[in-house]
Amino acid sequence: MPPETARPESAGGANRPGLGDFRGQRKSGSSLIQNPNRAQAQRRLRRQRLVEQVHCLGARVVFELLDEIDRHDGLGDDLDRRLARYAGLGVDILRALGPDRFPPVPPPRLVEDGQ
């Protein structure tokens, strides 16, 4: 190996993989690790769409979901306080201002090779 790409030898004399092995990957623009901000945004978007689907099933299904989460995670009083706070929101004001709906799903974008 040329000296600039040679790996240091370990105590046993064998070459070990190291961070230098990913040098070419940085140049190619690929990554082994997904951007955590992008992953979080995708998770939130997926959660929004699932909430829309559950909400359409009605109040009973929403109650069963929250009750199951409470039984599993033991949220108890905290969950009840949060429910009371949300239940106290003014429905007419929310509908007028629009925060009672998620933003529309953006149309898919065509990504061409090399971009």
C-alpha cells in the first residue's frame, strides 16, 4: 500500500480496519448513517398520517389507544392533565385558525440520477 493509505499495524502485526477505510465514501457522497434530522422528520410525518387514520375511526378508538398507552407506560395523572388541557381548547377558534389540521402532503418529487 502507498504510505498515505497504509493502515497502522496492530500489536499482533495484522492490519485492522479504521476510519480511513471510509475515506472514499466521503468523496462519493454516500453515507452509512442516515441523517438523524431527516429520520426524525420522516417519523413525525408518518405519525401524523397514522393519527389522521386513527382519528377517522372515532373517539372510542382514540380512547382505547390512549388507555393502552397509559396501561403500558403508566402515565396516569400526567395523561389526564394533558387531556383536560387539550379538551379545554376552543374548537371554533382552532377551526378558524387552521391548527386543527395537518399540512397537506407535498407531492412526490422526481429525483434524477446525479442530482
